[in-house]
Amino acid sequence: MIQYQKSKWKLILYIIIGFVLLIVILFAAIAGDLEENCEDGNEATTSIEADSKSQKENAKQVYDFLIDNHQATPQGASGVLGNLEQESNLDPSAVENESNSTSGHGLVQWTNDRTTKLKDFADKKGKDWDNLGLQLEFLDSELKGAEKGAVEALKEKDVKKATSQWQVLFERADDPQMGSRLNYANKWYAEFGTNDPVSSESLNNASENDEEALGCSDDDDSSGGSGGGETTKNAKELIGHMSYSQPNRTNLGTARNPDKNGNADCSSFVWLILKKSGYKVPETPYNTVIMADDAKKDNNYFKQIKPNNAKAGDVVIVNVGGGLGNNGHTAILLEDWQGKDTDIVQIGGVEDKVNKDQFGTSFMSLLSGDTTLARPIEE
């Protein structure tokens, strides 16, 4: 009897040990599958319903997806869009080589094993591989798995850095053609990034007294100065005249009699108009770097103003990087500041002659830079 009971308990013990081992083995197998799926970029994602439409509509759907699902900055999301336009023209059905089933496919031109994983992912989801929503789901899975390092690019607050980082960390193109990618990224940042790209960092960090010294106090409702109307009048009289030239930027004629057949660049044109309109200017034309610095610090010729105070006759200055040459631009406002929709008069921008345009169009490639609104100081 005793021997029977011992055998019975031994059998029960073996059964329990076997059951525990079975659970451990099953758990390890499931964990392994999850790890493999994560590494392959097949982590489970929420279903995304999105159909391919126009380029702009596709761009907006991708932009919103990155902002909402990955907390991308506007600059980071725009950097991605610049890359996607270069890769696929934002067409989810784009194929690099129809005769090669693993050549570049879709929005980001997934290639080789990533093309295979995209198609496998589509099969598991029961969707076509070229469906926009499906590709956003796959992108989501990659950013949570095998390509999670690229999330760093989404957090950038500089369009140029975001564009470059996404190319390096995610696209890894053989011939990246970064100039085109950055131009596209700036275009999308101008479209979606902000309605009013004026840099507010210095104003946000300024004390109330500092703002008053800059001419930025909220109760400053003065017009663009007594010469505001004169400034816009003098500028508009030259529309269609003069020719844009950086090397010959001082072939302006005189302030009293500007040479309509002469040359100017953006800053020397503004210098000429302000001099003719009775404002303080240096003896020789300034550049956009000097203009912005003076508005923010010295106030010899300009004082910085808040967007809600900027009016016709005031000046807008944008600098990217060093700001010199093509990295800076400036123009005269023709109306109260309305962000990208503000009418301006300038030389350069969209034409090589003096022309009228809107800020968002003419400054499109520079909108990731530092924007300063400035009021000229009367003589």
C-alpha cells in the first residue's frame, strides 16, 4: 500500500513537471515569434484606412500620421515628406523596376528584403501592398521595430537636419541627391508646418522691458512709420524694372533717381527704397545678416516688431545658416502681416526683376530659417 502511494505521487509530480515544461516551451516559442516579428518590422499595428489621392493629399495623410502616431515635429515630418517625394513622388504604387519584384516599391521605395517584408505584411493584413494605409501601417511597424533608430529624425526641429537624418537612418539611398530632398522638404514645411513662420524664440525669452526696447510691446499700434505709404509707393514704382545681380548689387543709380535699368539684390533694393523714403541707412547697402542683427540688437536702422504689429512699409528678413548669398532674403511688406499670405514687394524671389508676390511663395525654400520682422528707423 505504501509503495502504491509513493508511485502515485511520483506520477503526479512527473505530470506537473511535464505540464510546467510544456508551458515554458510554448511561452518561449511565442516570445521568439514576437521578437522575430519585431525585428522584421512586423509588429502589430492599428489599422489605418487611407487611400491614395493627389500628391498633396497623400502628403497631408503621411504628415498627419507622423504627427499623430509618432509625435513628429513639423520639421521632422516635413523632412520625411521631402525624402518620400524624391523616392516615389509620394505615390504608393510606384515601382522602380517592373521586371524586378524586389526593386524599390511604394512610398519609401522599400528594396530587396524590405520589399519582401512589405508584401508579406500586406498578405497577413489582407490588403494590397500598394494601398496607402497598408504602407503607413508597415512604416509604423518598422519605426517600432527594425528601423526604430530613424525616430530620431522625426524629433528634429530643423528641416535640413531632419531631411538628412531620415535619408541616412531610414532611406540609405546610393545617390541621395540631398539638394532635391531638402527643396521638397522646405516646400512641405511651408505648406503644412506653420501658418506664420516668424521665429519667436527671442521674443519668448525677452522680458517686458526687452520687448519694449525692441519695439515689440503689445500696445505698439503705430503704423509702419510716417513714410510707410511712401515706402510701398516707391517700391511699387520699380515693379518690372531693374535686374537681380549679387555681383552688381550696387548699380542702383541714386536714391533720388533709381536706375530702372540697373542692378540690385534683395537687400540693396530694400536699402535703396528705404533711403529714398527718408529712413536711416548705412552709406553702402547692407546684407540680410546685418539687417537682422541690427533689428535684434543695435537698432541703428531697424527695430524688431511682433507679427501683430507689422504693417505695410515694414521689412521681413529670413536667414538660413550663415544667411549670406542665397541663404538669405528680404522684402518690403505691402500690407499688415498675414503670415505666408502677406503681399510683399522684392527683387528676386520668383523673378529676376522687381516684383510683387506673397511671402510664403517667395521665401519657400528659406522658411526653416530665422525670420525677423523689422521696422525701419526714420532719419
